[in-house]
Amino acid sequence: MIELKNIFYSYSANSSENTVALKDINLKINKGEFIGIAGHTGSGKTTVAQILAGLINPSEGEIVVNGESFSDYKSAARALRQKVGIVFQYPEHQLFEETVYRDIAFGPKNKGLNEKEVDECVRKSASLAHLKEELFDKSPFELSGGQKRRVAIAGVLATEPEVLILDEPAAGLDPSGRARLLEELRRIREEGTTVILISHSMEDLAENVDRIILLGNGEKIKDASTSEVFQDVQSLENCSLEIPEITKIIKILNENGMNIPENIFTVEDACDAICKALEVSQ
Ligand SMILES: Nc1ncnc2c1ncn2[C@@H]1O[C@H](COP(=O)(O)OP(=O)(O)OP(=O)(O)O)[C@@H](O)[C@H]1O
Ligand SMILES: [Mg+2]
């Protein structure tokens, strides 16, 4: 559905520093996927996300949307913006209206929906983002970090994007807020939206996404199924990323005499495998 081919991006061409943020990035986003983008700080995750969302234009390379390769970046960005919604790494950067309701209503209003349709859209998006209607009249700026994130998510959902990108959405949330958010993302995905989750947390990615794109120093290091990526410990180490804690625990159990498959990356699968191993040994 979206393809980036040989994409390069430099932040400021006339600075003396090396400002090449992306080098020769090739990737494909297919309809209905739940994709993770991982990489250390400064590896280029946000830059890739902004190119995919049509917010910045590459310095070099080709963008293909629905099979159409665009000759100029301006029209590519327009096509991308129609398709892709992005929740920024710092959600306060995308909140601007006086009330929560008006913030969420901005997108649907701009699309030309009538008042009743806008209202339906705002309530549906708020409910998908688990945002309480009692917050509708508040200023988005007086909310907590978690609530601001929900308003930003609801505002993006209200534009009904085909592809939803979330840049570190769980940062700053407590464990229950984090679990709820990930559950919402799974539901949004089940409703047919393609979801791209940018995260430092290997646990969050292990439990949710089908495919992981690993970035390191502006380059794509690996692009494979979640289980394949977690079995490639070398690539993860090269990117300063770690395998999930539960996988480390299984390794330790095996070193101490248990016999559990080591390709397990979620707590749920680990519980099943440990129970099975215990039954066999009895
Ligand atoms: N506005 C900017 N001006 C100049 N350089 C920038 C700017 N934004 C990012 N960079 C540089 O581009 C590179 C990629 O940054 P990017 O923000 O895409 O990384 P990231 O993987 O999202 O990092 P993080 O995990 O910290 O969010 C880094 O070297 C960063 O310093
Ligand atoms: Mg970032």
C-alpha cells in the first residue's frame, strides 16, 4: 500500500555536523498489518514516521502509494496525508483547540461533515480511545499526560486514517494505562486499520506486532516477523536493544535444568510452555 524506496533524509544540509538521519531506507507497509518500528534513540524512527505521514519530504528516494510512484514529493505527501494519521511522540505538539471536543472535531469538520456527523464521529473516536466524555469541555492543556495522549489518539482516529502511526504512545503511562492503550490498538487494528507502533519496549512489540522493522543509525538493520527478529540476538545487540525479559528468564530456567523452547517472547506463551515442561518432567 505504501512503499519507500532508497530513501535518504538530511535535517540541515548546511550544518557542519553529519545530519543524515536516514540512509537508503526501503520498506513496504501492507494493508491490515500491525508493524513495530524499533531502534535506539536517534536511530531515525520519528523521521521515518514523519515521511510516511507526509509531514516531511525525503532528500532522495522514491515514494509509492497504492502502486503509484510520484514524480514530485509534494503530491506524494498529499497522498500520504490522506491515508496516514500520526500520533506524535509528544502529543501536546498536536493539541491546539480550546476544548477537548473541538480538538477531536477538527478533522471531521475539515472534511465537511455536518454537525450531527461530526458529533457521532467525535463520540465514536473518544470511545475507541477510552476517553471519558466528561472531559469534552476541558482544555486539552489542563489534562494529565495520559489523557492528552488519548485526546491526540481520538483526534487522529476521527480523521479515519487507513494507516495509524503512533510514535512511542506508551511513554509516560503507568502499566495499566499502557496495557489499556495496547488493547485499544489491537481493537483498532481488528476494525481494519493498519497500525504502526514505534516503541522502545521490546515487551510491547513482542505482545502485539506481527512484523518488526529495526533501525540503527538511520539504516534499516532488519525487517522480519516478530519471532524472527527476537531470535536474531546479534542484530538486536547491534541496535542496543534487548530481547524481552521473559525470554531471558526462560534461558536462565534452561541453564538450570529445564527444557523450554527458547523462541518464546510473551508472558502468556511462557506460562503455557513452563506448565507443559513441568507436566512432562513429573
Ligand atoms: N529537527 C531536527 N534537526 C536536526 N536533527 C534532527 C532533528 N530531529 C532529529 N534529528 C536527528 O536525526 C536523527 C534521527 O532522529 P529521530 O528523531 O528520527 O530518531 P528517533 O529514533 O525517533 O529517536 P528517539 O528514540 O529519541 O525518539 C538523530 O541523529 C537526531 O539527532
Ligand atoms: Mg523519536
